Amino acid sequence: MASYWIWWIAEANAKAIRQVAEAISSPGGMNAVNLKVAEQYVAAFANLAKTGNTLIVPSNLADLGTLVTAATTMFKAQGG
């Protein structure tokens, strides 16, 4: 029975990945990826700031555009 659930979860993940790939390939898809990366970047630093009293950040933290461009470049290099 456990193997059925593992298979079911794997199939659901595969379907979700195919849907995301299709969405990224559609018009405006890459813009959506850029927005999501930027949102997650900001949220990650917001969470870091909540968890401790010492925070080490990149020198270009304020340059969100550079981060999004770098992430997009890596994504495209991987065949995205």
C-alpha cells in the first residue's frame, strides 16, 4: 500500500512540474518567474531578520534587479 502512495505522489509531482514548465514557456511566463524569485528573495531575508539579532547580507542586497537577472540567466542556462 505504501508503494501506491509513493507512486501517486510521484505522478502528482511530475504533473505539477509539466504544468509549471508549460506556464513558463507561455507568453509572460518568464516575467512570472522573475516576480516569484523576487518575492521569495525578499521573504527569505525578512525571515532571517526575525530569527536572530545578527544578520549577514550580500553587499548588493538592495539590487534586487541584479539578483533576478542572475537567477533568470541560470534558469535559461539550465534549458529553461
